[in-house]
Amino acid sequence: MTTATAAHSDIKDPNLAGVGKKRILWADQDMPVLARVRERFEKEQPLAGLRMSACLHVTAETANLVRTLKAGGADVMLIASNPLSTQDDVAASLVHDFDIKVNAIHGEDNNTYYKHIAAALAFEPNITMDDGADLVSSMVFIALDRLDDVHPMVREWAAKFSATERKSKFDNVIGSMEETTTGVIRLRAMEKDGVLQFPVIAVNDAATKHMFDNRYGTGQSTLDGIIRGTNCLMAGKRVVVAGYGWCGKGVASRARGLGAQVIVTEVNAVAALEAAMDGFAVMPMAEAAKVADVFITVTGNKHIVRREHFAAMKDGAMVCNSGHFDVELDLPGLQAETASISRDVRPQVDEYKLHNGNRIYVIGQGRLVNLAMAEGHPPSVMDMSFATQAMATEYCIRQKGKLGKAVYTVPVEVEEYVAITKLASMGIHIDSLSDDQSKYLSGWEHGT
Amino acid sequence: MTTATAAHSDIKDPNLAGVGKKRILWADQDMPVLARVRERFEKEQPLAGLRMSACLHVTAETANLVRTLKAGGADVMLIASNPLSTQDDVAASLVHDFDIKVNAIHGEDNNTYYKHIAAALAFEPNITMDDGADLVSSMVFIALDRLDDVHPMVREWAAKFSATERKSKFDNVIGSMEETTTGVIRLRAMEKDGVLQFPVIAVNDAATKHMFDNRYGTGQSTLDGIIRGTNCLMAGKRVVVAGYGWCGKGVASRARGLGAQVIVTEVNAVAALEAAMDGFAVMPMAEAAKVADVFITVTGNKHIVRREHFAAMKDGAMVCNSGHFDVELDLPGLQAETASISRDVRPQVDEYKLHNGNRIYVIGQGRLVNLAMAEGHPPSVMDMSFATQAMATEYCIRQKGKLGKAVYTVPVEVEEYVAITKLASMGIHIDSLSDDQSKYLSGWEHGT
Amino acid sequence: MTTATAAHSDIKDPNLAGVGKKRILWADQDMPVLARVRERFEKEQPLAGLRMSACLHVTAETANLVRTLKAGGADVMLIASNPLSTQDDVAASLVHDFDIKVNAIHGEDNNTYYKHIAAALAFEPNITMDDGADLVSSMVFIALDRLDDVHPMVREWAAKFSATERKSKFDNVIGSMEETTTGVIRLRAMEKDGVLQFPVIAVNDAATKHMFDNRYGTGQSTLDGIIRGTNCLMAGKRVVVAGYGWCGKGVASRARGLGAQVIVTEVNAVAALEAAMDGFAVMPMAEAAKVADVFITVTGNKHIVRREHFAAMKDGAMVCNSGHFDVELDLPGLQAETASISRDVRPQVDEYKLHNGNRIYVIGQGRLVNLAMAEGHPPSVMDMSFATQAMATEYCIRQKGKLGKAVYTVPVEVEEYVAITKLASMGIHIDSLSDDQSKYLSGWEHGT
Amino acid sequence: MTTATAAHSDIKDPNLAGVGKKRILWADQDMPVLARVRERFEKEQPLAGLRMSACLHVTAETANLVRTLKAGGADVMLIASNPLSTQDDVAASLVHDFDIKVNAIHGEDNNTYYKHIAAALAFEPNITMDDGADLVSSMVFIALDRLDDVHPMVREWAAKFSATERKSKFDNVIGSMEETTTGVIRLRAMEKDGVLQFPVIAVNDAATKHMFDNRYGTGQSTLDGIIRGTNCLMAGKRVVVAGYGWCGKGVASRARGLGAQVIVTEVNAVAALEAAMDGFAVMPMAEAAKVADVFITVTGNKHIVRREHFAAMKDGAMVCNSGHFDVELDLPGLQAETASISRDVRPQVDEYKLHNGNRIYVIGQGRLVNLAMAEGHPPSVMDMSFATQAMATEYCIRQKGKLGKAVYTVPVEVEEYVAITKLASMGIHIDSLSDDQSKYLSGWEHGT
């Protein structure tokens, strides 16, 4: 740990470093693609001399990503992208064992959360990395001089500059990476509104990211979070999965795989049909509310489970969210139906006793249940996401000056490299096209 | 049946019309979306006065599509898109009960197949509909004056015109619809080579087509074809699925659903990884050949199972294809390893006795096994594909003059209409976005 | 074919023998365990000099069983155990190519059915083989002098003898084999009532029979029958499986495997709980009737789907039975709700138009749907059942005189032989216990 | 807590009682059948005046069982059935909040384990309850005067009595309950050897126990233990499940449900065939060792994974046991191949670096992975097992004097009560037999 690192860090307890290091190295064993990228970065130093602010879930897997960025030459500051997702031991080890600047404390309040965002901005990064677009949106508000729209902690920092300075504050940012569906939706909205300040790479949209991380990662870890949180048997339970995007497909598949009877709710007709043809029951939330035992939201939208739904639920229903923001469950709506709350009847499980006498259990306060109650996505799947992240960062830098203020996709070569390297690490060999077959695929002259 | 219809038709046996009609009406009961489109077409007559040549599998489901086109005002000629996929009873009924011109005979030889293509061209259609792009590619060759590249039967017709006439022969074609992955790949290659003569709508690429038809339709009907063809127990069998695109996903899922142990082969690393994470064994064909009991190709490419693979197979291995063209199995390669062939040890199942003493069973001569051995995709799923087809045709006509010589996608409104109508027919209700939620999705200002 | 065989046979059409032989030999290829038993029987002649009457589904698989019995030295007469399950081509080939006496015609009426039973009795068998206990129950009625309870065709034969003769008519029967759950239930009821006339081996109760045949065989072939019969897409369908015994588990698993949303109905609480924990919806038939698209009965009981259920069904509901007897659907009850019937809207699919305007489709007249609409269980699984049958017959003969008038189970050595031989034929090797491990399992002294 | 309870207890830390009570009450909410039994026991006092020693996993679920026994009037002493399965907070709460005598400390050494067994014997119980038969086997050794075969801590207590006293030491024991497959196998071996001292009820053999607890409970909790222990992604992993009994079926099904590619090893041919037909790969351990990523033993036998298997494994292989005793992994054999061990690279995960350079990870020291790494079976499934236990205890007392020194099964009425009550608690209704149907099932006269 250098003095600079210590000065720029805000963590829970440095004494946790030992445990955290073990966890980081354990995860590293299951992240072979990222390790190979890191080896190359060490030699080639593609990020040399650049400052990076990364707003991510501070987990053992993320630790291996920032180690890779640092190996590539970057000076990295890591902050939390969610108040409940920081693993304090990992944060401690990053600072003390790996000389990474970290501002993240598990369970931090909103003020601290935004104080850390301000720190990430004050770091004057050349590259940012985002998980939900909280960092980029703060930058956009500042550049637009909409200081009323940013949190007071961020405003305090921004106010140090004149409006003119703020306007060009982020002109030197080469680009930003975004790894959530939610964040990409926000960023495309910014692009549409013409307010993006720099290029963004939609890492989430890479097949090697969303098809694996969102589906298999969210699928397993969401169920893991619920089971660790409640120790409930999934077999025979009626489980509502709200949303049948990649995350929803993963969660529904894993819930069924554990013996649950799954109900899908959707607003999109094509996705709803797909769920029905996959053998799931499909119905509106108002109907599902009456019959289900467990509710999981993964929509990327707000107020999916609302006051009237809570009021209709059975006694003992359990409710959680695995979408990025904690707005999917309308907790104020629940509160309006509630006579009394018992906090932590299990750790981080709150019992809401409704006016109608029923008890509703909210797991992890409506925040990402896989990170609040368990350890988030397993390293093996984050290996792919983060190798894609690291290589997208390298690509973004190499494209410096050639990209506009827009949302870009990850080049297909990156996806191919990641997929091929992952397969190799799993000991899986596949076929390759013969010349004859390649030619066949590119031609149109052949027929019946 | 009008005199014109009789004059323009070539079918097996008109006496089959009674049976065929029953099958058409049976299928119609499970095609409610198409029925609704047909009702509207009857009133609005969007295709009035147009001639259409449709090159499709002549099945009961297709019959209901052409009935719909005719209801919309078109004068329709239907020809077969595959020598083995025609249901002769359906063809008979179309001619006799529904006054549709049909040129299609089950088991027709290549000469007859192309004679029928010539008839479809001679019909001078304003709109064409294709299943594998055989019709369009013939038109392209003619327009390019590459008569050596077309079948003699087609050449005979084309030779009636001068080179100049041929060049502009298809100028009046408003557009064509294509409903296979294979066909779309060919058409994009034509577009890339600058030889497309008119706009094409890639109906296959509509979510309401490929996500359902290619996956659930091909999935069930391929296994159905194999079981009808061989009566083999799938439970405990090692089944190779070559290709993990939409069709491959469907076939692999259904084979597993019947208790098989599925092995996937792929050339694409991302698809291979997806198969592995879905719990399938993934390996090269050369390894799979040695251990599997059943082989199914769904790649859209050629020579997936080759001479060396056949030579490596176990005694009793069964091999079939469910991809569009019959080139996926290298049957000449198999023949080169073969000492003797017993045809039809079961109907349409041929036993190849190899020089090494092993017996290999080829099902359906390597042609689409679901159409050769069973009835093709169930009407319920073709309902979506064909409603999309019919509405894409209407769209194409409405856009007359506005589209270039390129491949276009189906407008999202068509997909939405089809999906919503299908859900309704299944008695499924779904949620809809509140204004608040729509606004949330389109905004970017909210955050943690 | 000998003269005796011709004299003792009653089949549809001898000209079908060629096709039938092909099918018998095709099935034989997938019945390696039975083939090995047949080879041994040929050498050892354990059934030499015995007459056998076998009342079974006359299929290609059964043909290989009776070939085996004949190879063992028996003089075999085969009759149908169900009016709709006879494959006429197989019957023809058995008579003409394999010199087996056969009395069975597909679609035979009840009179013919019982005339054939009478023929089987008149054959004066030393051993009988039954599938539903129709043969044994006739013998019991005769021996008890309850001639009013047997069919007139059987009575006619029985009346040739005096009451005293009838009483001892079956004293020379060494034993009988029974291979259905339904039949075993009937036989145990006979044993309880003290009316069994000879020992019976409950072949059905062997693990190598019911765990495989009833589950994987009935599972696949029931869905196969429905799909061949209706060409309906299973994905997205709500399918009721009535009964969660071995057959029900198989059917439910395969329906889910094809993408259906499965509802189980049960009368047994433990089985109902098991279904729920396996992720299926469980509800009473009265509720299921209102929501489902397809109904399948496999209970072994009567009137599972009754008048009130038919009246509550949705328009277009499809109904079939895969239990042994055709009493599971209350067709008279359906008829009472029916305004008009259209027979064979698809082959063997009848449309009942109800007074309420809805249409109900009955598949295969409520008889075993897998045999009525498809080919019954695949040979691979019948291999195990019939190898068990053949070896149980041998065992029964070897125990002659040692068994009472009771229901016996198959000796465990038979099950082990069948399972080990089947695994070997599939190329599967397994572990074996070391001495140390065997000792551990038989001891109790070890502990924590 | 009474003085007697304090005097008879040995636990880790009384201060944990608060947390423990929360967990007990949380579990209680998901144990409605047991709660209903408890209510009745409170009124009827069927166990009044009896002393019980229960040797069980000391978990929140077990706590609710012993609360029930106490409610029924028993004076209960609870000891641990496994050194790693005790939840110290639960133990504390049982003593302090529920006045139960407890001797159990998480991670206790073998000496302490057997000291607690001695305490359970010294309690002079009228009824015992066992989980693996450690308590009963100690009693048998003592009664047989085989003091050399018991642990010194037990011997010390037994030595207080004369050989004659020891012989009749357990004459007053009314009976014992056993709830594991392993324990029942040991007890039947004792019965066979004629050494059982009192009647035993094989609670494990009740359908309401083994079909649910062993399958769904062990299935989910074993995977839960592995994931909590290692955070590894199951999707795409090759997972060996050794043993395809009820536990193995559950584990294999859940591993597949999470996306793993499952390999089953077996010594029983019928079970191996069943696994193959369920779509799993089946092979000997020697082959599986070379290709798998994760190994799970659930056989009830010893040394399933041996030295030669460890030596053949891939670098990074993870190994654990979910069978009752910790003998399934041959850890001494592993040690013989090992160059160095790093303990706790994750909590309770040990890294064995082999002489060949590969690293093998042993999870939970080879003890029951679901209890060592997670919380054991979920309450919902233990609800059924423990309601069966409690009612079997009541039955055993009611039968006092009528049962011999043998292993008995749970009466079917108990199973029915448990299943029906459980279904009701899940809001599931089922059909019931009409008189007509009951009569049909019990008769044999009906036929085709």
C-alpha cells in the first residue's frame, strides 16, 4: 500500500485484508481468461499512465478485474455501485495487498455512497467503468450544469468549479464501460437526448457478457441468495419471476431446476410467449400475487410488486429483487399496508405484518439479493464478463479519438477471444469450418 | 376448382382431396392468429389483383397460409420447396376444395422439382414466397443471364426470352418473403454481391418466427420424425445435435426432455460455451462419432457428418438431418465406406453395411427428417410463422416502391400483433406498463 | 407355417407378412437382452413340450418374445390383450414366418376378442401369459362355475364341459405371468378372495419391468401417440396427467420435457406431494378440467374424467387414456353431454360437440393411446420387460410344484441378469463392490 | 432453564441463545405438520413421564422436534450425531429458552463426541432416537459386553456396572427411532446377527421421510453446501454423483437443474440403468475421476473415492461427501498422494497439493457437506421427517410390549396423516376415491 492509496481510500476495516486476500485468490483460480489477459497486460501495458474510476460491486471477482487493469498500467480507484454489495474484506485486501484505491463500505448510507462517487469524480479519471450508470449520469448532470439533480455530496465537489469549467470537465475522458442492461438502457436514453459526454462501450451487450453473466450468473446466485437468506426448500414452491429477459430466463430456469413451480410475469408479448412455450405459467402480477410463495423481480423497471400486490399475497410470502436498482419492489407501498415491522427475523430478512394480519418477508431490503445475501455471481462467469471488460477498455483506448459521443458494442474479436479461451480452460474442443464449408456459408449459388 | 387452376396444377392424385381437406381443417383449428388475419384480409383485400408464386413445404399448415393469401385477393400458385415434404392429400384438396394452383408431388425427382419451379416463374408473379431461396436464386441467375447455373427445366423456360428480356424479367416483382435461416443467409450473400433483383423480407428473422418455429417447432418435430421413423427409445441414448442455433437449441432441449444424453457439436465458440453451460456435453464430431447412438444435423452448412465420422461410428448408429438442405450428411462419403445398402428396412430408413461390418441407418435419405418421416412443424407454431408471413406480404405491398433491392426485417408492429393475438388465443393475460413505468424506462435521470 | 398353425390362427391378412417381418427384425435389433435369452433357450430348451397361451399386445416386440418362448421349446398361441393394439402385419408374419399360432385382428369387436380368448383356453395351455389378467379371470370364472360372468363366446366353449370338469379344468396349469400394474392388482384381489387356480408371477413388479417399461416406455409412447394422433405442439400446452404412479411419472416427465405445463391429479396424498415437490401443479380434476388443453389418464382406475369434467372443459380440449383398460374416460358420461359426434376428424380422433357448444376431441376411443395411435413401447424398453417375462416363465417351470396358488415376485437374480446384460449392450460399465466394501455394508460395528 | 437442564448440558456458549431462538422460530414457521403434532401432544401427553435420549444433528429443525417431544411430556436429552453438524446458537437456545438438555458443540473432537454419547446413555432413556445408529450400536456393544469395541469415553461409563448389569442395562428401553438409510442398514445387520436389544422403528423407510428428506432435502442442501463453501458456478461443470439411491437421485437432479453435466457412478446394475435412462452419463469412478470437476459421494458405503482416483483427477477438482459417515472419501489415501496441505483456503475448504502437482480441494473435511457448509435440510422437508419421527415415537410407546427385538416400519396411517396435513399446509387439494372407484380397485371381475 502506498501513501497515495491510503489517502484515497475509505474502507471498513484494514484488518480484514487477510481474509479478503484468500477470497480474491480463491476466485482468481476460477477466472482463467482474465488471468491470461492480465499476463498480456503486464507485458504490453495498454493502460499505462491512465487514471481509471470504476464504480462496481466490490467483490472478490471485481478485485481480479481491477488487479488486471492495474497490471495494464492504470492507476485505479474502485468505488461501490451498490450500498449492500461491498465485501469489506475484499476492499481491505485491495488496498493493503494490491495497492488499489478503494472507497466502499458494506451497508454505507446514501450520503457515503455519493461521497464515494464524488471521490471517483475528483480522481479525474481518463476512463470510467460503470455498473448501472450512476457514475456517468452524475458526470452528465454536472456537464449539463444540472446541479440540482445530483446528490448533495456530489454537488459539493462540483460546486468547486465554475459552470464553464463543469461543462468541459469530462472532455478528457476517453470513454466508459457499462456492464448492466439497466445501465445500457440509461446510456442509450442519454445518447438519444444528446447529452452523452464521451463514448461508451456497452460491455453488457457482448454475448460473452449478457448471455452468460446475466443468465447463468444471475440465475444461480439469485437462488443462492434466497436460500442462504431463508433456508427455504424450493421444491414445490410457487415462485414468481417478474421479467423474462436474460436474467429472468436464468432465474426461472434455476428455480425450476430446484423443483419450484415457476410463474413468469411480463409486459412484453414475445417474451411472455417464450416463457409459456418454455413450459412456465404466465399471468399478470395481480393474479400471481394471490398464489405464489416467493417473488423475484428482474425487470430493470420500477414498482413491479406494488401495494395492491402485497395486500393480496398469502401469509408468509417472501419477496426479493435481483434487478440492478432497488426500485422494483415498491417498499413504500408495502409500508402503507403494514401494521408493524420486525427487522432481521433472519439476518437481513424483515417481517412486515400487514393490516390484514398476513406476514410478508422482504429479503435483503429489496436490493440485489444475490449480492446482499450471498457472494454475487460466481467467479467462473465473471471471468468472461471481466475479461470482456478489460479487453473493451483496451479497445476503447486504442480507438481514442475515433469514437463519437455514443454507445458502442464490443468488437466481435473480443467476444471470440473470450469464448475460445474459456472453452480451452474448460478442456472443451470444438470443430472448425473447413474452407469448403466457409465457402458454402458465404455463397448463395447452391440449392436443392 | 376452376379450369385455370386445373390447367396450372400438377399433383399426385385428386382423389386424396377428401383426406387432405380434413387435415387442412384440423390444422386450421390450431392456427387462430392466421385465421384472424384471414378474416381481415377477406374484408380489406390487401393483395387484390396480385399474382403470387409460393415455394413452400406443401403441408396442411401451408394450405392455411395460401388460403389466407387467396382470401386477401391474390391469385396463388404453390410449389414444393423440397422433394420429400409434399403431403399429396393436402395438395389435392388445395386444388379441388380451395381453388389454389399447386405443382407438387411427394417424392418427385429433381427434374419434376425444377419443372415446378419453372411453372412458378412462368406464372409471372408480383410477389414470391420462398423457403430456402430456391425460387429467388433461380430468378437471380436468369436476370444475370447465367443460364448454365440453372437447372435445365428452368433454362428451357428462360430460353424463351432474349437476354435483354431476361434482365428485366423480374422488374415487376414487388418483393419476396423468406422464412428459413438458410434462405436468409443466401439472400444476404446475394445482397452483398449486388445481385438481388427486388426487396426481400427476412420473415425468418422475426422473433415470432425463428424463436418459436425454429426452436419449439423443429425441436418437437425432429424428435417426432425420428421416433415415427425408427420407434427407438430416446431415454438413455447418446444423441449428437450438430449446431446450437435456434433449431439446435430446440432439438437438444427436446432430446434431453425425452431422457437422452445430448452431445452438441459446434464451430462457433460462443454457441459452444452456451451449450456447455446449458449442461450439454460439447466435443468435436470426430469424438462424438465414436460414442453416440443417434446423430442429428441442424447447422445450415454442408458435410457435417463425413466419411471419416461414419467409419468411426458404432454398429447400429442412426443418422438424420433436420437442416434445410440435404447436404449436411455427406452421403457420398458414407457410400464410399459402404459394402451394401438395404433400402427401407423400415419405411424410408436405409441400412448401410460398411466395409468394417458396422451398420449405419440413414433416416429419410438425409432430407428434413421432420417432414420426410412425420408431418413437419405442428400447426400451433406455424400459426405464428405464417401469420407473420401473411402480414409481411401485406407490409411489402404497402411499401411498394419504397424499398430497395435489399433484405429487410419484419416491422416490430407485426411481431407484436402476432404475439399478442397468440397469447390471447392461449387464454394468457399479461401485465402492461404504467405511464410511470414507461417513463422510467425511457429516462436516465434516476439512479441509486 | 405348419398346418396346425394355420388351423389355430385367425388374422387379418396373410399378405402383410412381408412388412411385418421387417418390423419384427427391426425391433429385434434393439432387444439384445431378449436375444441372448433366446440363444440360451435354443440350447437348453427349458420350455420343451409345453403349451403356452399368451394374451398380449400383438406388436413387433411381443413377436420377439413369443419367438423366444418357441425357441425354448414351447408350442405358443398368441392372442390380443386389447382390440386396438394388434399390428396386423406382425400377426401375419408370426404365423407365416415364425410358425406361431395367432388369434388377433386390429379393431376386432368384442365378440371376436372373446372368441380368441376362448381359443386360447381351448388350446389347453400349461403356462399362460397375461396383460391385464383377462385370460386368468376367465379361467377363474369357469373354475368357479360362474358362467354368467364370462363372455358368451367363452361360455360357449366352457359349456362343453360339466361343472366338475370345469372345476379342475386348469389344474394342469403350472403358472401364469402378468405384466401390468392393473393385472397384478386384479390378481392380488383374486388371491385375497381365495379364487386363484395356480401360481402367478407378478412380472410387472420386477424393477427391470415397471421402473423402465411403465415409466420410460409409457412416458415416451404416450406422448408419441398423442402427437402422431393430433400433430399438436406440446410446448406451452397445459397437460393434465391423472395418476402419479410409475406410468404417470413417466408421462409427466416427458410432457414437461416437450415444453408442456403439467398438472397432476391424484387420490394418494404421498404421490400428490411427490408430484408437487417435482415441480408439477397438483389440483383436483374438477379444477384442472377448466384450464387444461390435453388430458391423459394413467391411473388403473375407472371414470377418472367424468361427465361434469367434460362439461367444464375448454373448447378444443383433447382427451385420451394410457391406462390398461378403456374405463378411465367415462365416455358414456361424455355422450350424455354431447349434441353430435364427428368420427375420425383425424384418423381415430372423434369430435364430440357438446350441448354447451364446445368441442372435445377423444383420441383412440379411450383405449391405450400409445398402442392405438402409435406403435406402443419402443423395443429397447420391451427388451427388459420381455427378457424378464421369458426368464420368469423359465423360473416358474423350474419351480413346478413348489409354488402355491398365490402371486409371486420375480427372483432378484433375474432382475440382476437383465440389468447387467442391458448395461453391457449399451456399452456402460459400472463399479463393483470390493470385499472391504461388501463387509462394511453387511456389518454394523463401524460408526462415527 | 432448570437446574437439572444446566447440570446435564454441555454447549459452546449460552450467549448465542438469542440468535438461536430466532433461527428456531424461523424454521418453525415452515414446519406446520410438526406444529400440529405438537399442539396435539400438548393436550394428550403421550410421552408423559418418559426419558428420551436423541442423537441427532443439532439444527433449528431438530430443535422443533425436541420441543415437540417435550410438549408431549418427555424429558429430553439431545446430543450431536456428527461433530460438524451442531449449530451452537440453536444448542444454546434449546437449553436456555426451551429447557432441553443438550450435549453438543460444533467441531467437537472425537473424545467429546463420545463423552456426549456416554451422557446420553447415563441419562437412562426409555426411548432413544438415532441418526446413523451410533447410540444404539454403543448400547449393543455394552449389552454384549464387548467393551473393547466402544470408545474409551463410553467404556468409562459402562465400566461402572458389572457384566451382568450391563447385559440387562437396556431392558427398559421401549424402542428406538432411526432416520437414516445408513442407520437402518446397520440396524438390520444387528437384527440379522440377533443382537438388537429392543424394537427399532425404521423412520427412514417411511415414504414421507426418505422420498422427500433424502431426495429433495439432500438434493438442495448438498448443492447449497457446495456453493456456499466454494462459490463455484455449477453450469457447465462435470459433476460426479456417486450412488443413485434416493439421496443420489436428489443430488443428481439438482446438479442438473443448476446446469451441470452429471455423471453417476453405481455398483447396482438396476440403479445404474435407471440413471442412464434418466439421461445421466454412467461410468466407473476410475473413468469419472479423469474428467470431472466436482465429486459428491452419497452411497452409504466406504472409500468410494480412493487414492488412485485422487491421483487421476484434474488440477482443481473439488471433492465432498453428503453420505452419513465421513468414510466415503478415503482421505488417508488422498494424504498418501499429497505433498502439502493448505487448510482453509476458503473456510473449511482444504487444498491438497499432490505429488503430481495437481491441487485437490476437500470441502468440509469429508463430513456431510450440507451440514458442515450450510444449514442442512430446509425446515419444510424436515417438517415431514420429524412429524413422522414424533408420531412414530408415539406409536412405539403405544405398542409397548407388543413389538419384538426387530426393525419395524412406520404404520401407513402415520404416513397418510403427514402427507395429507402437508398438502393442506401448501394449499393443495386432491381428489378422493368414490365408492365406485374403491370397489373397482378392490375387485377383479371387470375386464376388457
